[in-house]
Amino acid sequence: MIEVSLLGPPRVERAGMLVGFDTRKAVALLAHLALADRPRPRDALADLLWPDNDIEHARGALRRTLSTLRTAIGAESLETTRDHVRLIKGQGLSVDVDRFRDLVTEGDLHTAIGLFRGDFLEGFGLRDSPGFEDWARNQADTLRRELTGALAQLAAALEEAGDYSAALVHVRRWLALDPLHEPAHRALIRLHALTGDRAAALVQYRQCVRTLSRELGVSPLPETTELYEAVNTGKLFVSPPTAETAETPAQETQTPFVGRHDDIRAVRAVYDAIDHDGRLVVVEGEAGIGKTRLVEELLVDLRKNGAAVLTGRAYEDEAALAYAPLVDALRARLREDARWVDDVPDQTIAEVSRLLPEIADARPEPQAEGPGAEARFLAAVWDTLAAAVSGPVPGVIHIDNAHWLDEASLVLLRYGLRRLAGRPLLITLTWRTPADHPVSSVVAEVARGGGAVRRLGRLDVDAIGELLAAARPSMDRELLRRLYDETEGVPLLVVEYLNALTTGADESWPVPTGVNDLLRARLDRVSDTGMQVLAAAAVLGRSFDVDTVRAVSGRTDEETVASLEELVRRGLIREGALDYDFVHDQLRRLVSDDTSLARRRLLHARAARAVHGPAAVVAHHLQLAGHDQEAAQAYAAAAGQARKVYANAEALEHLHAALALGHDSPSTLHASIGDLETLAGNYTAAVRSYELAAADAPAADLPGIEHRLGRLRHRRGEWALAEAHFRAALENLPPGQPAEQARITADMSLTRHNAGDVAGATELARQALAFATDSGDRRALGQAHNMLGMLATADGRIDDAFQHLRTGRDLAEQIGDLPGRVAALNNLALAHRAHGELEPALELANTALALCTEEGDRHREAALHNNLADLHHALGHHDETMRHLKSAVAIFAEVGAPHGTNIDPADEPRPELWKLVRW
């Protein structure tokens, strides 16, 4: 018999003898399999326990660990196939977690509680496996809540039986597990009083007040205060404890849908016209005009007809969180129905797993970074979105509040809108006007694709009359006229006034004026617990699930669920298939603004611990909690996450936020900012960032920063400054680093060549090749060959040029060096052109441009457009010549242009920027 004990420090016994394990990973694997409700994919286990290894090494480590586990618990207890692993539980193997849960279900609470020796895997962890740590933490939280529930039930039964002393023991343990559990405080106060210890009861009340104030910034609920007063005055009359319920207000039904029938018919007509290609509809209008409601009505109708729907919503506080609305939409669709994933190619799913790890399960890893990486990623995400809404009828992808979309989502949206051919689906966007956001540029896509833009106007008197008739059938024309005059036909205001009128106001109009006062009148009717949950939801700043808002609010499971039901009934939040959200953003802002600063900080700190999302979300909450150092670290991590999914604009925002909050490694952040600004062509900002990095850099980092500064000065055509930085890099470079010597020397060779010193450039290029050969570094070798190929082209030695440049290209391809490959392809194109071979040159230059666009290097992208314009001109292609020339001019005008109002004349765009041809 094998007994697996996971409650408390992990322990395994076989036939009464303690089993030892050679590795902690074997214990972790056993624990994970013991709680799994189905066979686990091998690749998922490998990624969970060895996240830093490549997939082959991780699989090998898993095989060895499984062998260790078989030896420890017996081969008969493990079922392994080529793809999956399962722990066989039954008469021969028991797990204490399963036994605990079975006993609770059977009602044997005393025995169940006795099994709980401590927290799940107490004292056990794997520092190099954060995914496992998160899983174990979540399991521990769940089991702790199950234990508190069992303790509460047992204590209530003992109290009802009059065994107050035994009940006290279990309530104390209950409260120790969850000090914020107000019902546990009440139970302890009551039991102290019942056992005659009035002083302990009063002390416990004061402890409850201190704990709730310190951790949640709230006072005890009225029922707790009433209990305290009854104990204090000697008037405690106790009835058997009952389940605590929230007030149940009257159900508030949804407002009738009026005044928008022409709009919804127009949008439906676009959907009905879909045949083979997808279409786009934009619904725009001022705040509160009913954009969201219109699309919701449409989607309800389309779902009834069998359409698959993917819905995402952008939030104001998440405008720097890359792809957030699309990740939410895909996650919700997965929970709703994951069968569609089986039809998506493995490599596509692997790419999407960069954004949504849970979608991959047993699929392969995404391809390594390199040529075409961003294009593969964008194509994979778009293909997956389309697959998620595929079906017998056209599906729908809807993004609400598109005016708050992040830059990365906008890039993906533009990418997808140009690829609607052959995809029978509808894309709907709602955004607020006036739209000075870049999302407004998609209107051109609407016109090209046969879609529609619907601008919603305000409701007329007749539409308001329909609403008023539904709310107050006995209304008169005077009330209608006054309602129209007061609201000016804004649906949000109309609905809020009607809510006020239907909850007690009479026709003399004693209702608040202004939307905030109207909303506060509704909030005044919410219970204290409901307001605490609502404040926690407002702090989260987005849609939320039960577990997250419970953890942030500090209320119990029962209180949270009851409060959410109350808030839904009162029409303050709406319930989705998987989560909840405020009925409109104005209400969210009002609740947040009406929550004290001190309490908001407490709630943000709890949110940072509770949310299991991207680092940017955690950083945002830590910043608003006043935990600046932790927030700075989280923002730096968020920048790394953003760069992995090619969201460079968002990465820049996160890096600047980390700096502003006092990150402890500013030099590293300044250098990363310089890299991103260089790619974007913002050279003035890049120089400033690199100089700041150099000022604070430790000696070991200085050569790399000087090298970057040299490359940047070279891009600006400042040859003397560039060479000075390259020499400084070489002087500060520690001995024994020939690969770095090769790269710096090759760059200095290019600078000398552009400055007109051909002999000096040639000598430096040969030195670079010698250093690279000595190091064996393929990146350095590729760069040296590329430089020698450029010099050979300029000297008319075409055969030598081809040999060096093809070698450089091949080396870059072998190691996935995208910038090196772009440079080699461009220089090969120039060599073919010099040899009079225009068609091969054109093909090479087109390939270089495609790769450079993916890399995001705007300056070199402009140069390639310029080179292509020359080639097309030589071939007599007038239209293509003009197209590339216009693109080159537009990008060159952006690159290196100074930003801001106080522009130094030294920062004016330099003509050398426009002269870039080869690199």
C-alpha cells in the first residue's frame, strides 16, 4: 500500500516505510499527477517543471524523473504512453487530499479536519519552476478554503449542540487560516460570550476592527457591530447559527431596446452579405450613446442563428498591455468550447502560446526567433482568431471600446483587416467619438471591404417615450418632455433617470441632477458587503471573476457570491458566461473615485497578489499601491514580455515606467530604451538614452554601450563621433573577447569606408575577420564577411564580393541573425546590380525589405525602399518606382526627426540619414 501525504510537508510511505526521492522534481511530479483529474501531456509536464530547458532537454529530464518515480512507488502505479502520463489511484495507492475531500462530502468533518496536517506541500518549492509554484499556490489556496468551510460547518454543529468549548477550538483554527473572515470573528465573539468570557469577546471585536481596517480599509459590518453591542450591554440572545445572506432587492430588468432598429438592420445587412470574404463594421458615437448595447443585441441574434462569437473589451487602464482584449477573448472562447483548437495546425498554436500558454497543452514549442518571426506570430494569431469563430455560418470577432486598444492590438488588427479574403466572418468595433486615436485609421479598411460605419445619434422624443412607457405606464406628456430636456436624448442619462424614477421618486422630479448624482443614488441602496466587493471590482479596472474579486475584497466565498448576485440584480454589474463587469465605465470610475485613497492602495496591493496575469497588470497595481520598487521590477519584466510578442511601443512605456519608479538598474533600462528608440528611428532619444546608460553603467557593461553609441552615430552620418565611440568600446573591452573585438572592428571598418578611407576600411575589415575566425563566433564571422563583400563590390571585385556576401548570408541564416541576414541580402542585391544583373538584385532586395519590415528597423526599411526604387527605375517599372520612392520619402522624414517643442538645431534631421544605401 502506498500512502501519498500532501497536506503538510510532502511524505510518501510504501508498506509503512518512508520512501525517499533522489530529486525534488520527482516529488513535484508526483504531487501534480496526484491532483490531476485526467492524464497529463508529457510536453505540458516538461514545460511545467523545466521551463528554462529547450523541449528536447526537458523531455529527457522528464523521462529520467519518471524512472525515479517508478522506482519509488512501483511501475504499476504509473500509466505512461508516448504522449501522456497518469497516476493510477485505487486500493493500492491513496492520496490524503482525495481522502479529505471524500470525508467532507460524507459529512465526517472531524476526521477530515484531522487529516489536514498543514498547508498543501508546506515548506516545499521549486525556485526554477515558477509555473509549478503558481500551481501549488493555487491548490493550497483552494484547499485552505475547503478546510475553513469544513471548520465552519463543524463549529456551527457543535455550537448548536451546546458544546461551546469544542466549537471554540475549531473557530480559532478557522480564523487563524483566514483572519479577514468576518463571520469567523463573529462566531468567536459569540462563543466567548456564551462560555462566559465577556472580556475575551470584547477583545476579539477590537481585533476584528484592527484587522479589517489595516488589511481592507473598512469597518466591520453592521451585524458584527450589533453583536458587539449586545455582548457589551449584556443583551446577547443567541439563536442557532444560520447561513448569512445578503439583502435580496427586487429584480431590475434590462431596459427595452428602442430607437436603434435602423442601425441594427444596417449592421445585420453587412453580416448577411458575407459570402466568401470577411467584412468590418464600426459603431461609433459619444460616451453613453449605446454603442455596446447595439452590438450586444446583434450578437444575441447571431448566436441564436449558430454564429460563433469572440468578444474582447479594451480598458483605459490597460492601453499599454499588449494584446489584452484579444487574449481575454480567446481565453473566454476556450472555456466556452475548445473543440475548434483541434483544427488549428500545431505550429500555429505553438506561436499563439506566446500570448496564451494554456492553448498549447501538448503542442510543439514556437519556432526560435529569427527571420520571419514576427510575421509568423501575427499570421498565427490571426489564423487562430479566425478559427475560433469558424463554423457553418459566419462568425463574429467583436472588440468593444476600441479607442483604448493598445498599439500591438492595432498592428494585429490592421494586419488582419488586409487579410479578410477567404475568411467568412464579421469584425465589429465600437469606439468613442471624436476618435483622435490611431484606431480611426481603420475606416479606410471599412470602405475598401464593403463594410459600414454607423454613427449613433441621440434618442428622439418617441424613443424616450417608449422607455418611459415601459418604466411608468401612467406617465404623461409633461414628464416625457421634461425627461427629454433633462437628458438631451443621451441613453445613459435616460436609463439612469428612469432607474431613479422607478425606485420611489415622483413626478415632481425630486431626483438628482447629473449622472454621478444619479449613480450615487443607486449605490446608496447597496449593502455594506456589496459596496466592499464593488470597490474591489473597481480597483481591478476590468472584467473580473469570482475568485479574484473575493481575494481582493477579503470577503468570504459566500459573502462574495451573495454580493455579486445583489449587484447584478441592482443593475450595477452584468454577468457574462465566465466573468462579471460594470454596466458602464462611468460607474466604475465613480466607485473608484468614491473609495478613499488609503483603501484604494490597500486594495491595489491585494490585487497585485491576487491577479494571475501579465507582469504589466501586476506592475500597475503595485504602482497604485505605492510599492514603487516592486512595481519597477514588474514593469521591467513586462517590457521583456512585450518584446517577446513584438510589442515595442508597449515595451518602451513599461521601461519608462520602471525608470520613473526608481528601478535599481537604470543603466540596463536606459540601454534597452536606446535599442527600441533606434529601431523606431528616434535617434535623438536613443542617443540620450545610451548616454544616460553609459553614465551609470558598471565597467563590464561600458564596452557594449559605447559600441551601441558608435553604431547610432554611424546611422546619423557622424563618422568621427562613431569612430570615437568604437575606439572607446575597444579600449574598455576586457582581454579575451575576440568575438566582440570582431564586431566592433567590422563596424569601425564600415565607418571608415563611408568617411572615404578605403585603405583603412579594408585593413580593419581584415582584422575583424581574423578576430572572428579566432573566436569561432558565427555572428562575428558573418559580419566580417559582409564588410569584406561590401568593400569588394566597391572595388569592382565582384567574384570576391559574391563569395564573402553569400558566406555572410549563410551564417546569418544558420543562427537566426535577422539583422545580419537583411544586411547580407541588401549587399548581395547591390553586388548583382553592379554586375548588371537587375532581376536577381530585385528578388534579393524584396526579400531583404520583407525581413527588415518584420525586424522593425525603420531607417534601413527606408533605405531598402530607395534601393528598390532605383532597381525598378532601371527596369522601366514606373509605377513600382514611384511606390517605393514615396515609401522611402515618408519613412526617411520620420527617421531621426527630433521630438518635442524645444528642438536643438543640432538635432535637426541630417542629410546623411537619407544617403543610407549599404550597411
